[in-house]
Amino acid sequence: MIHVYSGPGKGKTTAALGLALRACGHGWRVRMICFMKGDPNYGEVIVSGSIPNFELIQSGLPAFVKKGEPSDEDLRLARKGFELAKKTARDNDVDMLILDEINVAVDYGLIPLEEVVEYIKNKPVNMELVLTGRYAHLQIVKLADLATEMLEIKHPFQQGMQSREGIDY
């Protein structure tokens, strides 16, 4: 199946990680490619090596990408991550592939929408594909078997609370 977790609320990557943990518990091989997230202090990066059958690859800089003004390195790393996703599909060596923040990478112009749509249409039948990130394009949502929009109703950021280790990263 194809899963899409999008929307302005918290929990998109968290939902994908929950699926990964569940799948790994049943012996599935899971690869997670994190676009636009290069900071080594994310909790999932820290623990990833200790989860059997789970591999996490970061394909982004630690700093945020400025929309409309990605650096050459932002573009290079996004391309590198997407090429790994294509190789993963060709090799068909995982049961689940998570493309974390791919929707944002598309929206920010780091990866062309047409390439992602083509990728989704041609993914291996036996590979579960999960795409996360705000701004999921309607073409991607239409291809999904399951699409969830995380809607922010209330968030501590609104009261000035900063990101919290172990909860937000």
C-alpha cells in the first residue's frame, strides 16, 4: 500500500516511525530516508541502529532549507536521497520504505513532482511505501491507498514553548 501523512499538525514522522516499529517487530526490513533532516540529534537517528531490521538514512543538511532559495547542497542531498529511493525500488530489498519529508522536498522544489509521481506508480508491488511531510500534492494524495491529514488544533508552540527533546525531535 501507499501511505501519505501530511497536514499542518504534529505527528507525521511519528506515525511513520510507529509503522516502522510495528513492521520491524514482525521481521519486516524497513528503510527510512529523511529528506531535509540532517541533524544527528533527532531521537529516531540516535536509536535507529539498535532497532533490528531498521535503517535510517539522512539526506539533508542540519539547517532548515529556505523555501525558494535552496542551496546547491540542499539540491544535491535531496537528489542523493531520491536516487537511493529509486535504487531501493530496483533492488526490492526492503518491505517498507519511508520517504520522510518528501512532500516538503517536492513543495520546496528540491525534487520534481513528476518524478515522485512516476516513482509511486512504479514502486514494487510488495513494498509498503510511506510518504510524509506537509504540503502533499493532490496528485500524490490521489495515488495513496491511505492518506491522513494531521490537523493542528492546539500546540504548545502557540504559547511560546520551544521544541522538546524526546517529543519534538
